[in-house]
Amino acid sequence: MYNTLLLPDLRLMLIENDTRAMSELGEVLFPADTAELLAELAPEEAVTVLMQIRLERRVEIFVFLPLQFQIELVEKMDRKDLSRLLEEMAADDRVDLLERLDPGHVERLLPLIAQAERADIRKLLSYPDGSAGSIMTTEYASLPKNITVREAFERLRVQAPDRETIYYIYIIDNDRRLIGFVSMRRLILSKPDQELASIMQQDVISVRVDDDDEYVASLVHRYDFIAIPVVDAENRLVGIITHDDAADVMREKAEEDQHRLAAVEPLEDSYLTTPVLVLAQKRGVWLFFLLGAAVLTAWVLQYFEGGDDHSWIIMFLPLVLASGGNAGSQSAALVISALARDQGKLKSGGAFHVLFRELSLSSLLGGSVALISFLCAWLLTGNPWPAVIVSSTVLLVVVLAAMTGAALPIIIQSLDADPAYMSTPLIAAMVDVIGVIIYFNVARLVLGHYPV
């Protein structure tokens, strides 16, 4: 909604260089809505708008932008503006961004960042990807056990502005070992003169810094935590993982599983921001592997053919149908994921962008698969004409299946229905019918008659 109504106004602000209006826009809208609006602009334009918004609000907006777009903005920003932005970002969001930047760029940026944040960045970057340490934040509230509730509130007033959450306050000893925690609710309901040692919970559920992030996310979900503490081998508190970061991990793992079920290697970025060549690589690996299985089926069927001139038509039918079904299922899975991830409905013109991407991608994949099919069919039959028919059909079926798999979820969503109704088995079944029709008609065009 905001894109349709406000994007023309925002573009006019940029043309007129109305910095005051840009600043007011950033304050009036919710940060997530402003980020959605900025994502429609070119990176240079988005940077211009961001620089007119006060720093604290700018950071709130920036973290809602897609990670790939954040990277593009970073490359356009002045180094000093970027260093200020990084200093204000939450530790985990900052590390997510820096992990994707060129290491040389990161090293040039670090000297411009305050020493405390610089040390924190280096520590978080040192943890392996997929570990609890890689998704934790060091911005947590901690207190010693031998102070009163009144003193605790005084200290929390100082800590709170720089902490991601203060609902849980972690109790540590002089060596920063985790010995308990107290919730803000418990703190508020306690008497001012009570010591924290008397009201804290000592049975703390924590995770190790090297634990798998999916395991950590499952614990947060299981116990319905707002945050879970992260400790090192000596039980020293080193950070916390908040519920929103745990939810992100679970969503990413679910998307990975969904992609693998559709024979697609998981994507680092969203479908719409991943380059076509990268998508081709992620999808092509499985398409070629599944093509090998279909060729094996054709080889087995060769031993059961009837011996007539056109018995090869049945021998290669599984190969044709498998190629189309797999391509259609891949497209459907990726587009359904994109529809769920990119603010519900695709933006204006986004559907045509998706279909154009699928046309380019399926032509590339279909051509590659068709070439391999041609060689395999010629090798198995010893005749070039069956190879021409099979490879031509494979190319057409892969392109049509990919376009169908991409278009149907978009059409279903435009009707305000759930695009997941277009399940991959349903797409595959539809493509099978179309594939048979194309296969026999291509054979008729090449041979001059139906192969019966």
C-alpha cells in the first residue's frame, strides 16, 4: 500500500531535493514500512533519503532492508556515515552485514569504529557460521547478586539505552560466570530492599557458544523464552540470543528444507535478489542429477521395448516428464517462498519481473539439459532423429514448466488465496499432461506423423 501511494511522492522529493520532507517521511512511517519503500529505489537514491533521517531512526530503518540491498547501500555510503551507522546497529545485525562484505572493505572500516565496538565485531566474526556465537548479541543486561532491588533499578537505568532487551537480567559473579537470572516482572514485584540473590532463579537454561544455531532456536521455541544466555566453556556469560533471532533461524531452516524438497540448493538471499546465474547453479545441480536417474530409467526400458521403429518414444517418456516436473516444482517452491517472504504480495510490476527471470533461467537450464538429453538419446538409440525430438521436447517442457510453476502461485495470490495450494506435486501432475502433448506433437513435426 505504501509503495503505491508514497513512492511517486518520494521520487518527487528526490527530484526537488526536499530534504525536510524526506526527514519527516522517515519519522512518520514505521521503520519497516520506510524500508519497504526505500527498497523500491536505486541504491544511490535510498542512501540520499537515509542521510536525511536522524541517526537512531536511520538504524531502525536500515536493519529492515533486505541484506543484499544493505550491502549495495554500504558500497554507496560515505565511510564516516557508514561507521556511525555500524556503531549504532545491534551487534548481531552488524555482524550479519559485515560477514557478507569483502574482508578488505571490513578491515578499512574497522579503524573508523570505536574501540569497544571494534573488539566486539572481531569477536563475533570469529565464531563459525551456524553456531550460537554467530547469531548472539553482546548487548544484554547483567548485575551482581549482592545488590538490592533499588540499586538494581539504578544500574539498569544506565544499562538500558545500550541493551537489546532488559526483560531478563542475568546475574553474574566477579569472573562473569552465569549464576542466575531475574525477570523484570519479578524485579518490579519485589521489595526495594531485597537482595537479588534472594529473588533470582538459579536453574538457568543456557547454551554453549559453539552449539548449533538450530538447536538453540528449538530451545527458545520449546521454553517460549524471550532470550536465552550464551556461555563459553568456563560458563562465563558472553551473549544472549533473542527470540526474534531464533525465529529467523527457524524460518531460514524451514526455507532450506522447502528448497531441498523441491530439489533446489538453499539460497543465501531471497529469490528476487539472487542473480540468475546463481539460481541456475543452485537448480542445475539437482536437475542434472535427476536427469541422470531418468536416463537410467530409459536405459532399463530399452531392454523391454517391442522392437518396432518407434518404441524409443516410450523409452524416453519418463525422461521428458521428469525434466519438466522437476523444473516446475523448483520454480513453484521458489516463487511461493518469495511470496511469503517479500511482504506478502509482489510489488507492482514484480510478477512480470519474476516471469522474465524464470524465462531467462529456464532457457539456460533447459538448453543445458536438452544438450545432455540429445547426447544420451543418440547414444542409446544410435539414431540422431530421436535425439532431436527428445532434446527439443526437453527444452520446451523445461521452459514451459518453469513458467507455469512461477505463474500459478502468483495468479492464486492475486485472487487472495494461499499460493501454497499450488503444491509441487500438483504442478508436476499438470506439467506431465502438457509434456506428453508437447512430446508427441514435436515427434509429429519431425517425423511427419505421430509415432504410433
